[in-house]
Amino acid sequence: MAVRAAVRHDQPVTAPDIDRTPYQVREIGPVAFTALEEQVIALALTDGLGSIEAPGLVERLVAKLFGLRAVSRTLADPKLETLRHAVVVAHHRHHLPDAQAAALRQAGYALTQIRMIEARAVAG
């Protein structure tokens, strides 16, 4: 036997307090980067995905055959290298993956800066 719930039509149905504006664009205020960080972002937009990967087998073989030194592709400052890595990935994949956002957060970037990094990298 099916049981039917009693519904009163004389009272309006109200939803619990829900934030109805979670996806509206909000003003985030000014986002500041240092001049060095601005340069890293600008240079990272010109880098390819290969610049964040370790040298491949062919590249290592050519370096051994001709006695070339391996050129370091990473930046000396780990915070700036994290920034460069995130910008390169976001620029080529057209979004900032969660792993890069978490790495930027651990490197000390604010959430507003991370959003700006993603916006600038995707816009290219």
C-alpha cells in the first residue's frame, strides 16, 4: 500500500537559505604582482609545454654524443618556478588544473592572485 505525503497547498513552499549568487562575477579588487613576477608571467606565455618537462631520450643522447652540457630550464627561485610552471600549463590547456592551483597556494600566492594568473594565462 502506497503512502502519500500530505501536501498543503495553502502554504508556499520555501527552500532553505541558499546562496543564489554563487556564480555571479564579483569584484576582487586590485591584484598586485612584483615586477619580477610580471616578467615571469610574460615569458612563460611564450614557453612551450616542453619547457616544463625533463629532457627526453633523444635530447640526452644528442647532448652525450656532442659533449653538450644540459641547460637548466628551471628558474633558481622555487616560487617563481612554480609560477612559471602554472602559467605554461594554464596557457596550453586553457584552464588551471587543481594541482597547479594548490602548488601556487603552497608557494604563497593569494587566491585572488591565482585567479588573475589563470585569467591572464588563458587569455594569452
